[in-house]
Amino acid sequence: MYVTLSTDDQSGGALPSISRPCICARETQIRAGTYLFYEGDEVNWLYQVTAGVLRQTRLLENGRRQVIAFGYPGDVVGFPANGCHHTDCDALVDTRLQPYRKSVLENADGDVELHGELLQAALSEISAMQDHFMMLGRKSAGERVASFLTVLAGRVGRYEDNLCKVDLPMRRADIADFLGLTTETVSRTLTQMRKSEIIEIDNIHTIVVLNPAALTSLSQGNED
């Protein structure tokens, strides 16, 4: 999942649940903190998240970390770059995955429909990545954090008492490394949103959206 400039389509390259035993391995589960793959590993499988959250990261030459994306249910992770994984990928919570052979993406492997769906997911990821890079270059800190919460609310928000609650299994440092900010800036921005009664911080891992219109407006740069 990337934070895109438009939140109209939150599919994130999601595939429908498809059962094709000849080209799929049995659904698997990895525990929180477990790595699914490492940067440089050979790609043999693509993975669709069916439950849980993944984190994809890269280390820069100076040792600093960049969070590339988060994988939420429906997202497909593991697309190859020159045949290898270009990020590390670990689970933030216990996560279930549906593996697909990489060969399906390359030559359909006898399943034209799934080949097309995986190809579309890859193209959607490229488009979302481009939008994310544009956001990093053009949006303020407040707009970036608001965009992040808006996209998550649309993807995985759950409603209780007519209020949208958004679970944040990642740390504030993860959000900062994803949005190109400091941890202090993310925390300060969330506090400002709370004081403005746009959100409520239920606990460190749960945000309650009190004013969805104001959050969306902030994400679009309309702070007035």
C-alpha cells in the first residue's frame, strides 16, 4: 500500500480470492517479526496478503532506513527486479499469505486470467509508487500524515458508533520512514490533529477519525 494523491480507488492492486491448486501453494502464515524475504533473494513466488500487514524496507548506503510500502489484505508483494527481491519484507502482525508462482506473471503458466490480474496488480503498484513519490516531493508534513490516515481509513477502517477507527500496527518511526519525515514530526502532527478535533488517539495503535471531511481536506492541502 502506498499513499497516493487520489483516494478514490483504494484497491491497491488487490486481486480477488482465487483458488487454483495447480499454480498456487497452500495459504501460509508467518508470525509477527518474521521475514518473508530479503533484498537480493531470488524471486520464485509472489504473495497476496489475505490477512495481516507486511512492511517492505530498504537500507540506504549511509545505513538509514526507508519504508517502501505496507502490504495490506488484497495487496500483492514480491514483484521481481531483475529476478530478485528489491526490498526486505517482514510481518508487523501475524499475517496470512496466498503464494502464486512467479512463472504465472511471466508466461501465464496455463492461466491467462490470473496472469492478467497479476500483471494489472504490478502496473497498479507502479502507478501508486509514482503518486507516492510526487506526494513526498510536493506535500507538507501535515498533508502527508493526513493522506496516510485517509488512505488507511478507506482501506481498513472499521466503524464503531458511527466513527471510523484505524488500527496502526506500525510504529511512529515506520510511518515517518514511509512518509519521509522524522518521528517527532509525525507525533507532533498527530497531536495537532487531535487538538483540532480531527482525530482522537484512542491508544498508540488506534486512531479514531472524528471529522473525516476535515481530514480529507487537510490531505488535499486545504487547511483553511
